[in-house]
Amino acid sequence: MKTKGLTATIVFEAQSLNYDEGYGNLSIIKKFHRGDGNVYTYASRQSLRYAIFIQGCQDPYKWKPSNVVLAGEGNKRVVQLISDITESVESDLFGYMRTNVPLNSGAKDKKNKEEVSIMRTAPVRLTPAISLEPFRNDMEMLTNKYQSDKIQAQPNISNSEVHRSLYKYTITVDLHRIGTEEDVIGTRISPNKETIKETEDFKNFVEKFRKIHIDNEKKAQRVKELLSIIGNLYRDIRGRREDLKPLFIIGGVYDICNPFFVNIIRVDYTNNLPRIVLEPIRQILEHNTIKNHTYIGIREGIFMNTITEFQAITTNVGSPEFVITKLQEEVTNYYNSNNSSS
């Protein structure tokens, strides 16, 4: 299957998306410092992955979570996903690692048992959602006064850091790896002993494993559902449902699996409204192989920018919903093409 990568960088607005380990009665937001002297908050890639997958498990998608086991011994046991990619969208899109997989489950000699480890790197990769506005140490005091008043008790007081901001994250999908285990770099099989590589059991195991796949229609369906979820993403946190759907999105399907826009999307403020900085986008779109496959979506009325500004540098401009639809069409075309047959 021909190598293709889908990537999109998304800007949304939300509040206090991810908390770190706190102390005492203080809840700490995940954040880091940059060279400009400011502090920026972020939501980890794991929190985004969780929000995407949990939404995928609900109607209308009904994705199936992978079954898991505790693998290893003693204090070194870890949770591992064991459902294969034909059974579980989770295993397919987000990868897994399995250790001590037997080549021959009927072997009686445990000491000389031939085993392999399998690691499927995630075809769907996410960056953290990083705030585009600095954190200014805003705090919120919380109490349970209403409940305490019911029994005339002293309320419990806690404090929580809060931050509302525009955030940016990037998603990248290796389309040629969705729904298949044939890619030897993306899914690696490592024997527990070097000598195993020469055995018939190992060769038969590898040959059978590399044939695991789903049909192209189902591959397209999984990626298009992922894009639909991105287009309407939300995150539940501390009694709030934060809307993470795109206010701005730029992306496309390319011959190189590179997150082209992860480092070029910037926001400044003009007349108290955010503005997507056009110059870095204009420069990268000077490369026609990128420009011709790139779509831009912007929610009008949120930014100082207008659709007309972006139409001056590319014709593939519309709403965020326009971009999601176009990316879904690109995915369908890819899996339907003669060059992408399994």
C-alpha cells in the first residue's frame, strides 16, 4: 500500500483541561515554561487520546476497546492490550505492546519456550494541546458550603488553578498502516532469543501475523469516524464538558507522513481579538505539493482573520466542517484507489 499521511493542526478554546499532581488542598494545572518567560498550560496527548477514544466508544461509532491482561512477574507486571486490530479499533489506531507471546502455545518445556514481543507503534499520533495564551496564576476557591450547611458543619475549602485559553494540537495518521500488520517498521516482532529467528515456528508465526488485516472499506470507515470525532470533540473534566471542536484547522493528505503545521501556527492579538499569523502558513504553502493538498477551515467571527485573507494564499478554504468533509473525501479516495489495494 502506498505510503500516505494525514495531518491536521487544530486550534480550539477551552478552560483548565488537565491537572497535575497537587499538594494539600491545591490543584495544579499541567504547565511548562518557555524561553519568552511565560508559562503555558497543556492537555497531555494521553488525555486527548482518552477523550477521542471514549467518544468513539459511544453511538454512533461503537468502537470496541481492547481486552487487557497483566503481563510479567512480581512488581514488574504491566497492563497490555491483547485484542488484535481486526477486533479492536483501539489496538489498530493507538497501538500496543505485547510481551511473552508464544510461538507454539502447546509447548510443554517452559524453560525453552519460544516467545516473541510485538510492538505496534500508534498509526494515530497526537501532540499535547498547548495553550496559545500564557498562564497568569489565576486561582479559584472552592467549598462545599451548601452541603455543609445541611448539617451546620464547617465547609471544606480547596483552591484550584484555572486558565482559559486558545489551545493548539496536531494529529497525524499513517494511512497505509491502518487495519494491517504488514508494515515491518510500524509493527515489530522481536524473539526472546536470537536463535529463534531461524526456526520454522518463527517464520510461520511471522508469515501468518503479517497477513492480519481488514478490508479497505473498513479502514476508510475507521479513519473517517476518527475525523468526525475530531470535528466534534469534547472532554469531560471536573463536572465540566469542554468543547474541543476546531475553531481553526489546517491539514491534508500527503505523500510524507509529516506534521507540517505543528510548529507554524501562531496566534497574536489585534484589537482584543486573536489573529492567526499568516506569514508562516504562506511560506509553507509556497511548496505546491503541500499547497495543492492543503485545506484551511476557520470559524468566522472568532478571529480577526477572514476567509478572504486565506483565500489569497490558497483556494481550499472554508469552515472547519468543510475541512473535515474534504479530509474524509481524501481518505475515501486513498483507500479506493488501485494503488492502495491490500
